Amino acid sequence: MLTRRDFIGVTVGALAATNAFALPSDRFRWSINTNMFTPLKPHPETGFKMAARFGFHGVEPWANQMQKQLAQPPEVFKKLLDEAGIGISSIASDGEYFDTSKLQATLDDHAKNARFGAYFGVKALKANLNNRLGPENLSAANARILAKNLNEVGKRTLEHGVKFAFHPHAWTMVERKAETEMILEMTDPKLVFLTLDTCHASVGGMEPVAFVRDHYARIAHLHFKDTLPVWSAAKGWKGPAPNEEEEVRVAKQHGLAPSRHTIYQSFGAGGVDFPGVIKVLRERNYDGWISLDFNSVDLPPGVSVEQEMGAHRKYLTETLRATMKT
């Protein structure tokens, strides 16, 4: 199994040369979660500059980390991005999508986030859903309540030209293949879209290549991260997502250092067919964003943010032939 350390040899001075591998016809752009840069100070400015230096077109900030910026005119935040030479792919959002008594606050927050994001050309608002109601699959009755509320959120974001893209995610209300497809069936395809995360999809029993191909019209945003082969839907894993005890057991079995969640792995772990996903996106002329959803807290001992960014860039340019900034 390839590890981050296999990729760390890339140097900053060699970054421009790696674009020789790129396919100039790609229309999609690459961003990275700002959680990767939280150890770097000042935050977020240092992370913005590092993302740009490694060739990313943008970053994906979390709304709950942007309360100061969201309360200011967007020109203030734009100045920081312009100084680094990057944009933003989305504003990661969450809320209460099932409890109707709390829905209004979620509608207001998403309208605010969509209005702010639209200023930067954001086309899709990525949103995590609530925690699971129980271990059983989401019932049709509860799915109807959830779908109705998701439609309402989608109406509010679309008023600002931004698609609402919920995120099937391990341990949340919509985690598994049957649940995801049920919600897609019950929601208005003009109002509700997906942020597909390759790791979470696989852990939930959804083979990413097939899912992108079958549901391409509903995918407005993508997250890339790998998982271990034991949780690969392409290799037979059906879900559901493992609990923390199971994650710890598998981590020990593979000799991995403890992390927040073992299902989260960087490129090369072997659970996701990234070239296959990219092939489908190129065939469909995908023109949205792909965000690398990695966090600094998950880095192995001794691996710096700088080294991890070099590993990401090397994999994207040499294996996926990604078009990065020079």
C-alpha cells in the first residue's frame, strides 16, 4: 500500500515541471479544505498562500470558521484571497434539516452563505446533514420529512444562483446507497444536488466511479479522499460505516498511527479508483470544483502540512494528470 511518505519527495522547485503531465482540456478546478492549514499562523492567510503555491485554484472554508468574514462585506474576504491569488470552491455548511422547529434558522444561514458565496462565483453550497436517528436504514417516512426540508433549503440557495448540495456522510442521516438514492428520488432535481465524497461514498457502500456515472446530473461538487481497501465498495464493501471501535481495530491491524477516523486516508491507500472517477468527469466535461477534503489533525506523526501538500500535488499531477496552477 502506498503511503504519504512515498510521495513526499516532491520539492517546491519542481512544481512547475509537473504540469507537463496535465491535460489542458480539463474544465474543473481544484481546491483544498482550509482545515488542512489550521496549524499555520496567521490563519487563514498562511494557508491561502500555501494552497496557491502548490497550484490549487481555491480553498473550501467552513462557515462555522468564517463568522467574522460572513458578518463583513465580502470585499474584505476577497482581499485576502486576491493577495494569495486563489478563490473559494464552496462554503461548507451544516444545519438542522429534520427538526422542522429549527428549520428556519437553517434556511436563514444557508441563504446568507449562498449570498456571500455567490459574490465569489460559488455555484454549489456543500452541506453536511444531521447525525443518524439510529442504526437502522432511514425509513421512508423520515426520508419524506427530510426531503421536503431539503427542497426548502434548495429554494433559498437557488435564489442566489447557488445549488444546494447535501453530503452523504458516514454516521449521518444519509450515509448508505439506498438512503442516498431514496433522497435523490424524493427531492426536486432542480433544487437538491449532491456533494459526493469518494471516501464517504465507498464506506457507505457506493462505488464512486459507478455512482458518478449513474447520478452525474445530481452532482454539483466533489470531495476527494481515499479509504482503506477493507472499506472499498469497488472491492465488495457494502456498508454501513464502521464504528470507532472497528476503526481502531483496523488501524492496529494495518499498523497505522491513531487518527480521528481511520476511514479517512490520503491518496494511495487503495480504496478508491481515482483515475476511474476522473475518467468519467472528463467524459462528461465536468466544469465544477473538486475539493481535497483532508485535515491537519489526521496527518501521521512526523508529516508536516508542507510535505502533505507536496504529496497531494504529486499524486494529482502525475497520476491523475490534473491541470494545476503554475
